[in-house]
Amino acid sequence: MSFLNPLILAALPLMALPILIHLINQHRHRTVQWAAMMFLVSAKRMHKGMARLRYLLIMLMRMAAIGAMIFAFSRPLASGWLSGVGMGKPDATLILLDRSASMETQDIQTGESKRSTALKKLAELLEKRDYGSQLILIDSANGEAHSIESPKALIGLPITEATATSANIPGMLETALAYLKANKSGRADIWICSDLNENDWAPNSGRWAAILEQFSQLKGVHHFLLSYTDQPSNNLSIRVANVKRRQIGNRDELILDVLLRAENQQAQTSNVARRIPIEFEVNNVRSVIDVELDAQGASLQGHRIPIDSKLRSGWGSVALPSDSNPLDNRFYFVFSEPPVRKAIIVTGDPKTGKAFHRGLGIPTESHLQHSARVIPLSRVVEIDWESTGLLIWQAPLPSGLLAKQIESFVNSGRVVMFFPPAQSGSEKLFNLSWGNWQKPKHEQGKVTWWRGNADLLAHAGSGDPLPLNELRTYRYRTIESLKAKNPGTPLARLGDDKPLLVRVATDRGGVYFCSTLPTAQFSSLERDGVVFYVMLQRALAEASRSLSPASLHDAAPGVLAGHTQWKLVAPIENAPSISQRGLHAGVYQNEGYWAAVNRSLAEDHSEVTPVGTVDELFDGLPYQRIDDSVGDTSSLANEIWRIFLIAMVLAMILEAALCMPEKKVEQQRFSEFSMASDNMKQESL
């Protein structure tokens, strides 16, 4: 319980007034022994036990009435969950605000989103109670700590507005930890406003154990989670993939895939199909087509849009009608003529180099141009790092200047794939190194698991899995991790649970380690062909995106840092400020370069983390979860002084009821006293 006028609680000792008055009354009258009244005293002693109980209840009711009146004047705040908030004035209040695209799910009637509902309710609550001398906002888009003047200021700040980004809740808590330690804030309240998106919380991340340990060392820090887990109603999301500009004869056209996803559970269980209009816009030219939507959504594979032959590059978008989340109703894309997909293969083994050259030299589509070159380790100085997209490295791991060049190559958005060298060595790169060669038994050489939902080994567009179960490994080299907490993400495992393919986490680009070679004495990769070819072509396609003048980015800080003079092309209405560019969906141009910024795929597909799982993440810490719903207009904390006034009236009524038998007894005693006095007078006569 919290109080708007806590100083009035200093009057609580006045509850002792009834006791004080009782004691004064006891000593106000002098006791005189009178023999004629002795029989009345004896009768009174027979009822002494019940009288004491009644007197005690009367005294308690009088004290309760005074106490209820004092509490009513102090204007208490309470809600079912708020019992833990009144733990004293905090020195600092930190607000961790989720500004991800999924937080823009709205209530159709009120127009309020999860984000705006959380902001308004939290601002109202903090205005009513003391939030300390430090009010700090950590938003998910920037991940930085900002000092806020007052809770009211939260509503209109640019850093609290909606964005197309994803959130990183563990990272935000780490920022809060760093702030509390740097400022020695002492007693602090941390408010987390989130929709519990699984991608944002990453509950299986090893970072949570370290966060829990560090917070447990801080005294007086309390966590409050304002959660919005209600699912959107009748919401559709749309996105575009595989945008290509192609010339067929005298006709130029764009070819793209359009994917629609239904998020309403009721719609997914219904067998009734419906038609949805989709608006296409290419360089301000609009068209609309109707798509039939089933329980899971809809897709347009290879949709063709005619364009002007003079239009070598440009932008476009696809859009849906308004629904419960406006931020996933439009998706922007850009296009240009495809660049040459260039790959460099570094190896000292001609057979291995030839296998890679065959896998990379044949393009997946006739209009694409591929260039694959095999060089030995001694000629790596000839590599044109600017025009190369994919680097295949089958040699000892480099060090020194060459290692830095490869790291810079990856940071520019390119891809490098490491394959085991024949030579042994202890070199390391990207926190991984090669172990010893292994010769698995027959069953252990099979691929028993692979990640089929994403990355290089994902299922084909038809949904059919790649034939990895037919792959055989005869010799492989173990992949050793130098950091137990970051061993990389396995994409495929062998029968002895050793990884066949691993991806290393990077901010940009891609780094892969494959534990075997494609030649016949090591594996059946080249012989079976399909898996090997698809894996290399997908890596080359990912690497070549950074070479194209038209690029697609997930909204995040710094995504437009590659060029300084980006000009906003779309949308023109409600354009974000320069400091907020890259956090909102849109199209940008810098001379011949185009960039489209959109929400990430995880914002459309991530599940809600179970509340029980989230509660376990804060196990052992002072923590409370408040489940709210979007559009709910009720306050987080309500004034309950009326309840105390009612309690005061009830206490006074009960006190009066208890006093009634006492008055009857006094009247009876007075009657008995009068009769005794009359008898004494008659006897004296």
C-alpha cells in the first residue's frame, strides 16, 4: 500500500486516545465504601468476565474508528498487486520500455496500443507516488539510459514512440545494472513494460544467470513487470522476400514472394476462407489484387509486376488493410540489377578446390552471374576484399593482419566458411579452433539432426527437407570452443552428437565452421550433391546482398551507418526525425544506393514466453508481475480512502451497538439502587 499524504500517518498514535480517556476517567472519582451497596458489588462481579470483553470490544472499535479516519485522510493507494510497492521511497526509478513492433497491437475501440497503455498507466502511477530523485528510461530501440524530468514527460518523448525494432530485455537489464552500479543508486524500483515476446526475452540465454547473480548482490532493488500477453484479434502480417529484377525479351519486370500470416487463433482454427486485398506500390505506381486467405495465411510465390525498362533500380511496398497492429501491415522493398556473385576459395588441395568451384560456379538462375576462383594460401594478398562476397577457407586458421582482414570482411556483411585443414594446429579465430581428426563408426557418421526452419540447411520452398539423412561422414575434425557460454549455434549434428555445421554469432555477415570436407575420403557431400550445392548457394546469396546497391535491413540503431547522406524516400507522412531513422520502417536513398528498413522476421513469428518461465528468470529477487491488457482504462493504483471512511462508520455503529447493553445494565443498577435506598429509609423509620 502507498499513500499520497504519508505525513498524516504520523497521527496514528492518536488511536490511543480512547485508552487515555478511560484511564483519566478511572482516576477522576474518589471511591467511598458504603455497606448498603456491597450486595450490588457482588452482583457486578458475577458479570465481570462478559463486561470486560464488551469493554474491550468497545475500546477497539473506538480505536479502529480513529485509525480509519487517519488512513482516509492520508489518501492510500492500492490494487491487488500493489502490496509490495510501498516499501519506502526509492532513490531511483528505472523504466525499461519495450518499443518493439509487436507492442503496437491495439485495442480497436480505444485505439490504444500495448506500449501507449503501459506508458499512460505507469506515468499516472508514478505521479501519484514518490519515484525518487532519479527517473531513468531505458528504451529497447536505443538500449541507453536517459534521465527523464517527470513521469508526465514519458508520453510525448521521441524515445518512447513506436518503432519497427525488436527488443533485447537481457541487454536492457544489463544497462540497468551498469547504471545502478555507476551511480550507486541504492534503493531502486525497476519497471519492465513488455509483451513477453520470446525473441525479446531469450529465456534460454546464458546471460540470465549472470544477470540474476549481479542483481542478487544489490540490496533494495525491486523488479516490477507490467506484462501484456493478450494476443491480437484478427491480425495479419505481411512481408516480401526474394525480390528480383528480370528482363525477359523486351519486357522488364519485378519478381517477388509475398507472405501473409494470420495471428488470430480463432481464424487459424476456422475452415472458412476469405479474400484480402493487397496493395502493391512500385515507385509511386499502385495496384491492388485480392488474395484468398486460409487458416494459416496466404502466399504469392513468384508474383510478377511489370516495370519500365528504364527503371534499373527503385523501391516499392506491399500493404494490407488496417487491423489490430498497424506496424505489420506494410513492408518496404528495394531492387536493382543483381551484382556479380563473387567467391574466393583458399585451399592447397586441388581436389577440394575443384569440388568447391563446381558447387559455386553454376548459378541457381540463368540471369545471375557467378565468379568462383581457387587460390592457394600463399596468394591471399590477391583477394579483392571489396568485390568478394563469399570466402571459402580450407587452410590453417589465420592470425595477425590476415585475421583482422577477415573479421572486417565479415563486419561489412560478407560471409566466410571455414573447412578443416589437413595440418594440425592450435590457431583460433572467432573463438573457435580445430580439434583432432575423428573417424566415426558407421552409424555415428550419419546426420541425426539439423535445423530445418532457417539458415543454410532450411527446408526447400515447397516445405520438403533437404536430404541430409542420406549424407555420410567418414572423417571429420572436432570444432573446439574457447568460450563455453558462446560455442556457436549448431546447424547439424552427427550420430555421436558432434556438430557437423556451426554458425558463429556476429552483428553482421556470417561465419560458418563445417567439420568435414566434400571429397570422397571425408564425406559424401560432393557425391550426393544436393545438400552441398544448396548450402554453398545459400551462403553465396547471403554474402552477395551486401554487394548489391539495393539492400534490405532489419530496423535497429546504426543500420544506415554505411553511408552518411541517406535521404528518406518513403513514407513522406509522419517521417521520423534524423536521430530516429533506422528505427522505423521506410525506404532511404544515397545516390545510387537504396536501403529498405523493416521489422525483423521474429516480430511476426515469435511466440509469447509463458509467464511461469518469466517468473523463474527472477527467482530469488524481489519481483512482482502485473498482468494488464491493452485498452484497459483502469488505473494501476486506485485511491481507497472511501473504504476507510466506510470502515470508520461501521466501527462507530458497532461501538454504539455494544454500548446499548451497558446502558441497560446501568439503568437496572440505578433502579436497584433506588429500591435499596427506599428500603434503608423505611428501616430507619
